Amino acid sequence: MTDTPLFTIHPDVTQEQALNYASDLVRCLITLTHESCDSDLQTSRALNWSALHLATMTKAFVDHSVERR
């Protein structure tokens, strides 16, 4: 795997916007992981991959907001 990020944030996104997007994504992650806990194994695996991608996007928004300080 390379050091190139899978998700990048457009440079015009403000710190406030980035944190708002990150907050929305975390809310989705919480809901998704609750659903995953109540699902069968095959569905749970699919939900876990979705959560991984959401977490990666969330990190990109948080990193972007920190860099804009």
C-alpha cells in the first residue's frame, strides 16, 4: 500500500465545513456499527467494510481541519 491517501479533501473546504462533515460521518459510523452488531455474519462483514471506508473519510476531514489551523 502506498502513502497516497484514498480520500482527499478539496482545499477550499473550510475548517468548520470539514468538522461538520466529520461529525456527520461519525454519526453514520455509530449507526452502522450498531447495525453490524445485530446482523448475521455475512451482513456484518459488509457493514464493517462500509464502516472502514467511512472512518477513512472521517479521518481525511479531521486531518484537513487540523491542517487549516
